[in-house]
Amino acid sequence: MKLTGAAHFEKRKKADLLVLPFWQHEKQASPAFSLSLLESGKKAIQALLETGDFKGKEGEVAVLYLDKQPEKRCVLLGLGKEKLLHIEGLRRSYGTLAKTCLGKKWLSLNVVVPEKTQLSESELGRGMSEGLLLANYHIPSLKHSQPDQDGNENKLIHSIHWVGASSKAITQESEKAFKLCQAVYYVRDLVNGNADEVTPPYLAQQVKELGRQYPEIKVTVFDKKRIEKEHLDLLLAVNRGSSLDPAFLILEYRGNPQSKDHTVIVGKGITYDTGGLNIKSSGMETMKCDMAGAATAIGIILAARHLKLKVNVTAVAPVTENCTDANSFKPGDVYKSHHGKTVEMTNSDAEGRLILADALSYASKKLKPTRIIDMATLTGAIDIALGSEAAGMLSSDEMLAAALIQAGQTTFERVWRMPLYDEYLERLKSDIADLKSWNGRSAGSCVAAIFLREFVDPSISWAHLDIASTAYGTDNKKYLPKYATGMGVRLIIELLEHLPKAKAKS
Ligand code: BES
Ligand code: ZN
Ligand code: ZN
């Protein structure tokens, strides 16, 4: 991806497309200088506006063909009402634009920057870049179809030149967005891959490769023997039904070695969830997504490295399949956890909380974290409660909860706090073990979180993010592709960038 910028309108290079921003109900292009220079297009643009064929609504697109311009064509891009402009609106408009470009194979863009907005240039740059880049993605294709005559199958936008960027802010923001999106694409590729390819051994090999490629990332992979030695016994229980060994991944990035502040991200890594012996009666076809938490945790380490963040962050991912097999763990049986507490496994489809319990307890005991955030496609119930508009967030720490909500608003990877009432724990009382893993559908997401809380050292600040409805979807959002979204990388990076300075020094 080539990202460049210049203040001048005149010195544009050849490109597939010139993008001109428009406000809704304004009869003039913004910035004005571009319209005055486009004499050949002036009439056509005025006709589009006067007839109302183009209104400048958010994400609205109209194509024009202009004489004597370095671009093959010009797109008028609606940004909605000027007074209502905000970063998320920019993401949506430029995301829609990127999707149009991908469909038409317009891959090099000269993008005129809107001027005199109430947003700063860096905010403008962030919104436009994130919209364009988050949408600039193709799922690695498994289709048999041949590339078209131009060999253009699945090509991506490869060059963006910002026109009228008076300061460096726009190119800086777009470079930052690109680094972030590298991690987001990595997460999406892992989640979108076939479950029979993206297996526990495959993930282990991928993260080892990251460790070789990036010396700033220290990678440790526990194999089955080591997992047995560490007594990650709930992970082993879930793994029983699988023909593939489990893996336990640890990726460490130390951007501020002087500081003791340390964030651990724990990600659920079920590479496929059949439900186990409580075999799923519906929805199994989306269950390759059940390692999205693990993929996101890995993506956060990658993004922290690419952005050279001055923070210490570790990703921990317990990884296994949850299979229906003669060897599968049996509902009703009791297993001991890494923590020591025993668990009556009341539903083998509630496997996520089991492997997370061991990872949370391992992280609490061994990694000396300041805070732990776990990310998991944990419950279908979170989709019933919130849909794909927000991830569920449950936290025992007011400050961390507030910081996550704030980061969610900035990135629009929103989180909605749900209660962690002590009473929910009552529902997990067992006659034969320290606790049950599951007790029916009522308050499903909250009870799952209260189960997890039992395995976190109470002195550690902790939050749980249920990303079951946001990590993977079949609806096509404005700047998100279908299927894996990569949700959570931008959220946590935003959080890490704004960690309280005082704590970071301690
Ligand atoms: N992986 C699922 C949760 C899930 C559902 C993720 C939909 C993504 C989309 C989880 O392991 C699961 O099976 N949960 C069950 C409930 C369980 C407690 C019996 C569910 O949510 O239905
Ligand atoms: Zn399950
Ligand atoms: Zn699951």
C-alpha cells in the first residue's frame, strides 16, 4: 500500500480515481479550489446537484468522466451534513467508497481532503483512512473461478494519495491506520480460514513464525506434554474429543521494560465448536469463528509491535477443538481446574469458559499482570442481548470498565457493560463439585462471566469481553467485510494508548 499526500491540487499523479467530498445540501464541492479547477466537470457536477440526482448523503457516490485529468474518472462522495460530521460518519462514507472501488477494480485513488471542518486534520485522517482501509479486504478466496481477463481477481486498493493535505497529520494518521489494519487483516484471515486448516497445531506454528519474524515479540508455545505438566486440566478435558493436540500460546511484547504495568489479553481459541457430546442443533456452520478471541489477542500483540507502543502486553491463548467423539468429556463428570477448584461439566457446549478458566488462572499466577482482559466468542446470549452493535463487557473494576467504554466510543468498537452480580454465582452451586459450568439459558452471558471471575485473582483488575456477536457476522456493514470483522484490535490498542500515565510509571 502506497500512502502519500500533498497540499496541491495541481500536482496529482495518474490514478484510477479522483474522489471529491461533498456535504449534503451544499451546492458546492469542498474544498472549493478543486471545483474551480475542474472546469470540464463543473457543468456536470452542477447538474448532478441541481437535479438532486446526487444529494451528498453519507456514503452516496456519483461517477463522472472528466477531460484532461490525470485520473480516469471522478467520484463525488457524500459525507452527509457538514455540521453533523464525526469520525464514525467518515469511516462509513469512505468504507462505502472503498467497497465500490473494490467492486469496480479502481485501485489507485487521489482523495481530496475536505476542508474547514470542525474536525482536526488528524481526526479527518483517522476517519477517512480507517474507513478506506478497514473495507479494503478480501477473504482469501476458495472459489474455483478464474481471474478475469485483466488478472484482476481479488485485487485490493494499492495506492491512496491525499490531495489538499496541508499538514503531515493526514499521512501520519493513514500510516497509523494502515499498521493497525495489518493486524486486523491478520486476525480476519485466521478467523476466515477453514477450521480444518486453522487448527491448534497451525496456530502454534503461525505464532512461532511471528516470533521469528519480529524479534520484539517473544513467543512461547506449550505442547500437550507441557500443558499436562502445568495442569491446565480443563483445557485437556475439552481437548479429549479432538484428534489434534491442544496448544497454549503466549506472546509477549515489552514496549516499556522499565514499567511494571502489564496488560494480559486472554483469547478463547476453540478452532471449531461442535458442542461436544451436547452436539449443537443449529448454528454449527459459523463455529470456525470460535477462535476469534485468540486471533484478536495475537492481533493486538502484532499491532502493538507495528505501532511501537510503549506498553507491556502479553497475549495468552488456550487452543483446542471441541469435538463430538467417543473420547469427549462427558456432561455430568467433574474435572479439576488449573486453579484447583473442581467443575461439574453440565454442558459440553459451554467449553469456552473451561479453557478460559485455566488460562485466567495461569495468567493470574504466573504472569504478574496489572490487568487481564479476556476476549471470547463465549455466548449466543450476547447476540440476543446486544446484537452486533456492541460487545458485552463485564468487569470487576470501575476504572477499567470506564476506560473500555471510552475506547469503544472512540473506535466505534463499542462495548456495553452488563452486570456481574454476586447472586449469579448462586446458580452455579453444585452438589458434587466446587461449581457447575452452566445452569441453563437465563442470564447466559452474565453467568458465564461470573464463572470466569472465580478463576481470576481478585487483586487483579479484570474485564471480560463477549465478542460472540461482533467478531463474525454475515451482514455486510458499511466498512466491515462479511464474516470475520477483526473487532477488538482497535479497541484494545486505543485502551493501551490511554493507560493512566501514573500507573504506567509505577
Ligand atoms: N461458541 C459458542 C458461543 C457462540 C455462539 C459463538 C454463537 C458465536 C456465535 C459457545 O461455546 C456456546 O456453545 N455457547 C452456548 C451456550 C452454552 C452455555 C451451552 C450458546 O451460547 O448457545
Ligand atoms: Zn460451545
Ligand atoms: Zn464455543
